[in-house]
Amino acid sequence: MQSYTIGQAARLLGVSPDTARRWADAGRMATHRDDSGRRLIDGRDLAAFSVELAKGGTEEDTPYTSVRNAFPGIVTAIKLGDVAAQVEVQAGPHRLVSLLTREAVEELGLEVGMEATARVKSTNVHIDRV
């Protein structure tokens, strides 16, 4: 079975190595040591942890939606037209752009700098206010 170093696991999870180390120290991520003393995470354990991490908070925090690909991030740009709008969300290394109505942007109260979740289904990107 493949094992990953803390640095490799951090890159796959989209976090810093320090964050991955803190999770390992707190027991959130199961690790073991190799013969040279490096901490490693078994591939199966990392896969299970990544699924748990992707689920985020509690079930009560999750909106009722059929859109399963969620990218929590920060709104970096909003371009408003008379009817349409373009919203950019930076979610870790991912930049997502959604075209939606101006009315939707105003109803959600979206502003640059606020947290938002971009949800992707097929070729559509939906924005949820956090």
C-alpha cells in the first residue's frame, strides 16, 4: 500500500505542511513512522481523511442541494452589469467564475472579501453565501 509523507499529504489536501502536522499531532490524521523516523500516512487512511475533510462541518451546516462539488473560498471579484453579473471565487488554488443574475448577487449580499462556496454541477457554477 502506498504511504505519503506529511508534505505530500498536505499538497493533496490543499493545506500547508504545518496544518497537516497539527492534524497528525492532534490525532485527526493517523500516521506511523518509517525506519528513518519520518511520519507517513497510509494511502487508505489519507483517502478516508480527505473524504471526511471535504464533508466539512456537521450535517446541519450543509445546505440541502444536489450539487456535490463544493469549493469553499473567498470572493475576489464581482462585475455587475444591468442584468447579469460575474463572480470570481478563489478556493485554495482554484479560481472559479460564475455568471449569474445581478439580482442573485444582490439577494446573496455578495461582496469582495466575503466567504462563499462555489458549487459545481456539470458546467454550471453556483455560489452559496457562507
